[in-house]
Amino acid sequence: MFNASMPTSPGSMVNQCKFEEDEESDSKDIFITVDNPESHVTAIETFITYRVLTKTTRSEFDNSEYEVRRRYQDFLWLKGKLEDAHSTLIVHPLPEKFVVKGMVERFNGDFIETRRKALHKFLNRVADHPILSCSEDFKVFLSAQAWELTTYKKQGPGFLSRMGETVRAVANSVRGVKNRPEEFTAIQEYVEDFSNKIGSLDKVTQRIVKEQKEYLEELKEYGPTYTLWSGSEEELAEQLKGVAGCIERCCKETEEQVGHLSDTLVPVLHEYVLCAETLKAVLRRRDNIQAEFEAKNEALATKKVDRDAESSDLGFVWGSLLGKNPEEARHQRQERLDGEIEELKEEIDKLEDRVEWANNALKGDWGRWQRSMRGDLKSAFLSTAEKNVDYYEKYFIFIHTQITVSL
Amino acid sequence: MLSVSCLSALLLHTVCCLYIRFIFWLEILFIVAAPFSPSQIPLYTKCITRLKVILIFYILQGRTLILKDLKSHESLYLVCITQLERRMADAGNKESAPIGGDEFTNTELENNKNNTMVEEGSTLLRRMEISVAEAEKRTGKNTVNMQEIFTVYLIETRPIDAITEGHNPAPDSLWRRYSEFEILRNYLLVTYPFIVVPPLPEKRAEFVWHKLSADNMDPDFVERRRVGLENFLLRVASHSVLSNDKILYHFLTEEHRWKEVVHETGFQAKADSRIKALSATFRVKNPDKRFTEMKLYSDELQSLTSQLLRVRARVADRLYGVYKVHGNYGRVFSEWSALEKEMGDGLQSAGHHMDAYAASVDDMLEEEEHYADQLKEYLFYAEALRAVCRKHELTQYELETASSDLISKKQQREELATGMVRTFSFKGMTNKLFGQETPEQREAKLSLLEEQIVQGEETVTEKTVECEEYVKGAWVDMQRFKEQKDRDLREALIGYAVMQISMCKKGIQVWTNAKDCFHKM
């Protein structure tokens, strides 16, 4: 992981990056770091900005290096834009806006560090994605200065059109999709179960951290009791101090282990809890697209029925009252309906393409996501297990030497 | 929203401030009274300094409102202070002549040791194999004629010679319950007050953490008690003095007659007066310094071991929590492995290892209970040691009282004989007011005094001998106890470290296996 305190010379960064992403192909051509959080105070508010450093050899970028400062809101904007443009691609989740549980201040050091790491991961995941990394919004995010970004943000679909889209989406989700392909149903079931499991794992891990911390508290009182006793004894003083030393060592190791757990496993599990939510949203959006397509198809079918049917509708009656020729009226109506049907057919073709594209995008990204999920979780658990082995080994060696020396 | 401990700390603060003022007045009083009783002053000033330090600690504690067990802290501060004083004393004065111990040279100590070891050759344990083999539940009627359930323990004995000769006779056995062991111990305490009598396992489960039950009927508790009772019998039967006791022999061999026999000794009356005497307050002028030291040490040992046991129980509780939560990993991994195709096998087996990890803590902590029992034994031993020191103080006090009585009687005789009143006395007053008595009256009084003086001199001689013998015997046993304690506790501490090592080994094994499973994911 990139460390904010490390020197950011291009050479060292390249080497670090290659080392970390060795499972990716050698053709990695963009390197991003998020570091150096700073507090900004204005008249209205206080917020934190992070430095985003980009090094790239891609042709779409004018320069090979960019350094900009971004705040959390900017990241939210970027994510929103990516999801809008590619609604069925899986975008890595952002850290949460705020932590509901516990009294975590926004400006607490640990919170900022956790957020920084998560933002770093987010950008790197986007950069690794073959489609998302080509997004214009992404490019602007990485390269534009603060005022340029603000101007750029103002372009794009206005507030009302976004409202309209949201309303449509809600309407579609209410309607529901009728013929969901089997594979997507399977994916949905998997996502449901996965979400449960990963949520449980997250809770279990946090519980372990809590229990370890409480254990550490008691240990800190335990060792000194032996030391105090050694002051009252003559023959036993050595042995008692020896045991006290062992317990102190145990404290030290436990503290390290808890730190490692909090730094390595907890954030990863938390990320994937958020991922599960993202996946559910992606599946919903895909369903909505299909629902829209199905809705239009039904509309077409209704229109066709309308056109072919013998109608005694109100318009005909009215027309005849006004003295129009019934035949002519019927013709007019049929022509109108034909026009509408043609329009609908065009829309349906577009929607059909859209559905197909969405499905393919999701299918492709699904495989990709599963691979990276496996990789992430495997390495996190592996690292935890290694740390635990290390913990016991170090403590074992210490006690062994203590036994031979003083006990 | 003041918690109970905050309130009590505040209260303590107030009380301590008032107390401090009282202490200052006491100090002034002692300074004034110093010329009249010079030997008491060092003791008093020592006490007062100690008290002041504790109170200052408390006032500071009150200000910072610490939510810990105040009682345990008090005894620990006392321990700190005693240790400090000892170090200062060691650094300060090199010469400290123990009173009443001058006759002990190193060679005599050696001889005593040899005597003890020779006598050990003939202790009961050498002649007889003793064990507490089983425990069973019984029902019966208790003293108030109500049904109760209690546990009895099977004591088995076999003569050693029969075994070494190659036969394998069936052991003699009888059943005893815990209360009978208590009677035996009380008898021993009263009959051999100069011996540090081995303690019984605890009457009620203390220092429990949530997994241990505080129920006396719990099978684990009964098992640990069985071991403790066997340990008690073995210690008593291997003691050079205690093992020769007839009552002990009866305890081990006569199931039914034993209670009558022990009550016939009349120990019960002595036991009651012993308890009263031990808790009485009295001022000893010249106790043997070594015994005072030992008494202080016994207090320290008590505080330290009880604090240690308390914290150990909490640590065990927390460790248990950590291990058991890992069991949840096992469950979730197993469920998750059903979802995954590629990671499934790795997850499944990792889950099994997590279950094994969670289960391993049960055995570990059971072993640790054994360590806790070893510490508990010495917690109770500390009490016995203290009792021996107190008994010495009592004997010494009785001697001093008898001596001062004798002195005052002799003074009275002198006054009567010479007619001079030396110190202010009621007699002198009445003489002045009402005139002196007739010669006959004086004669009668004189002869009475003479008798009393003769008696008094006998008493003083008796008491002196009693005191000296007590000091001799007690010192030998306290040395024996000290060596035993150092040996046993050293073994216990090493055992504890070994337990930690085995915990590490198991941890390494489990997590290495888990690591391999994660690799396969």
C-alpha cells in the first residue's frame, strides 16, 4: 500500500506499484496515490482534502503527471457519474459518508486515515477497470484543477432531467421485471447470500477486535501483580519477575496483533459489505432497464391490438357527430396509430440494444468482480493467519528463553 | 449520574480528611507521652506514618475517582509500603538483634533441619499409602433434622510394607465428608499452635469467572476439592510433628468412632478461645522481631495472592471470550463455502480449524485452574502462618503481663514493709485520709502478698519456658514452611510458563493449518 510518508519519486512509485499489482498484466499504465489529507477552513464549513497524484503514459492524458486536491464530495460526484454512464458495471464502493455507530468525528485521525486508504483503493480499482478508466469524467477528476472541476460539474444533465430519470426508475422497479434471464436470478440469489455472510464476518471480526482489546486491558494489570509480589520474596523474586516479563511480552504482541487485524482484515470486510450493496443496486438497475424494455413491448402490443380492432371508441362517435366520414376517420386513426407504432418500434429497438449491452456488461464485469473478490478476501485472511502464527511464535520463543534464564 | 464507586470515593475523601486531622492530634499526643513509654514510640510512629501515606493515597484516589476495588488497593498499598520500609531498614541499620532468638546460631539451625529430616523418615506417609480416591453424593438429615445433599470422599489407605513385599492387598477405606476434615484441621490447629498447619481446599468457590460454576455440587468443583483434600492429607501425613498424632491416625482408619474420640480431647473449647484470642487486640512490648517480620510477610502474601487470583480470573474470562468468538468464524465460513465454487473447499476446512481453535481454550483454562488452586493453597497457608505469629505474640504478652504483675506485687510488698509510698496509689491516699492500718492487718496483707509473689514467680517461670519453647518450635516449622513454599511456588510458576508454551504451540498449529486452507482458496 502506498504510504503517505514515503518519497513520491516516480521511480519508487513505479516499483511499488508493480510489486503490489503483480497479478495484473504488465501493461499497467496509470498509477494513482491518494495521500496527504489537509484540513480546509472556510467561512461556511471545514472539510478535508486529499492529494491525488497521477502518473500515466496514456495518450488521452495531456501530461504524464498530475497533482490535484480533492474532497470527499468530489469522489461522490465521480462515482455518481460513472454509475450513470455505466449503470450495470460494478463500481468499487466508496467509504461511507459518516459512521453511524459510535461517536466518530469527521476529523478524527483514525477515521481520516481509514477513509484515505479506502479512497485510494477506489481510484485504483476504477483505473484498473478496462471500461471505467476510459471515462471522460474520470480523466477530468484526475487532471482538472479545483475551479475547472467545479465548472465541469455544472455541465451535464440538469436537476430536472435527473429527477425524471429517478421517477422512471422508481416506476420501473415497482412494475418489476417479468422474464429475468436465469443467470441473473442466480446472481441475485448469490448476492443476497453473500451479503449476509460478509455482514456476519464483518461483525465477527469486529467482535474479535473488541474482545482482544478487553483481554489486553486485563493483561496490563496482571503482569504488574507478579512484579509487586517479587518485591516481597527473596528466593522467588527471579521467577516472579520472569513470569511478569512473559506477560508483558504477551501484552506487546497482542497489541500488535489487534492493530494488524484492524488495519488489514476489518477494512477489507467492510469494503465488501458495501460491495454487496453496490451489487444489489447494479442488479436493480439492470432489472429496470429490462422492465422498461418489457413495458414498451407491452405498449406496442396494446397499440397493435388497438389498430387492428374494430373500434367503437369515443373519438369515432364524436367524429361521426361532427360529420366526418367514418371511413376517413378510421383511416386517419389507423395512420396515426401506425405512426406511433413505428416510433415505438424504433424505441424498442434502441431499448433492446440497451438491454443486451447492459446484460453483457454485467456478465463481463461479474466474472471480473468475483476474481478480485476472491483475491482480496484470500489475501486478507491469509495475512491475518500469518500474523497470528507470528504472534504465537514470537511469544513462544520469548517464554522459552525466559524459562532457561530465570525460571 | 454519580456511580456507586464515585460516591463512595467522595465519602472516603471526606472521611480521610477528618481522619487525617485526628491522626495529627494523635501524633502530638504521642510526642507528649514519649518520655513515659519510650519503647512503644517507634511502633506507633511506624503505624502513623503508614496510615498517613495510605490516607494521602486515598485522598488522591478520591480526586481521580477510580472505579476499582478499593479494598484490594488498600492491602496492596500496605504491601508497597512494607516493602519500602524493609528496603529502607535494610539500607539503614545493619544491626538488629532479635529478642529471644540470640541463642540460635547457624549450627543449631542446621541441627534442627537435620532433626526434621531424620524425623521425616518416620512420618506416617512413609509407612502408609494414603489417597482420596472418589467422591459420591449422599443424602441425610442434618443437625436441624432437615434433608440435605452432601458429598463424601473415599479415603483409601494401605501399609507400605505390604506393597513392597510384593503383595497387592486391597486398601482399607472409609468415607468422610468435608466438615469432618474441618474438624480434624481445627483439632490440629489447637493442639499444635506452633505449626503452620496445611490448609483445606476452599469451602466455597471463590475467584470464579463466568464459565466456572460457584455451585458446590458442580462435578468439576467436587473433583478439584477431592484433589485438594488428598493434598491436605499427604501434607499432614508427611509432616514430622503432625503425622505422629493419634487423632490423625484414627481419622484415617476408624470411620465411626472417630468423632467421639476427637470430641473427647476437648479441643472444641480450646478452639473457641483460640479464635477469640487471635482476634483480640493487645500491645506486646518485646515480640521476637523475626515473628513480627513473618507476620508482616503473611499479610503481604495474603494480599498479593488474592489480588493475583482475582486478576487471573478476569484474564481467563477475557481469553475465553476471544477464543470462543472465533468459533463464529467456523460457522460462517462453513455456510459461505456452500455459496462459492472455487473457494468452497478452502473455506470449509478453514472453518473446521476455527472450530478447533475455539474448542482448545476449554482444556487450557482447566489446566490453569490447577495453577490457581496451587496459588489458593498458599493464600490459605498465609493465614495459618499469621496465626502462628499471633500465637507467639499472645504467649509473649501473657509472659509480659505475668512479669509486670509480679513486679507490681513486689512493689506493693516493699511499700507495705517500709511504709513508704513511692508512686501515687490509692493505698497511699487512703492512708493519708483515714490513717494507717493496724499491724495485724498489715501482717495479713504481707503474707498474702508473699503467697501471691511466690505464685507469680512460678507463673513467670512457666510462661518464660512456654514462650521459649514456642519460639523454638515455631521458628523451625516456619523455616520448613518457607522452604516448602519456595519449592512449591517455583514449581507452580514453571508449570504456568509451560502451560503458556503449550498454548503457543497449539495456536501455531491451528493458524498454520488455517493459513494452508486460505492458500487453497
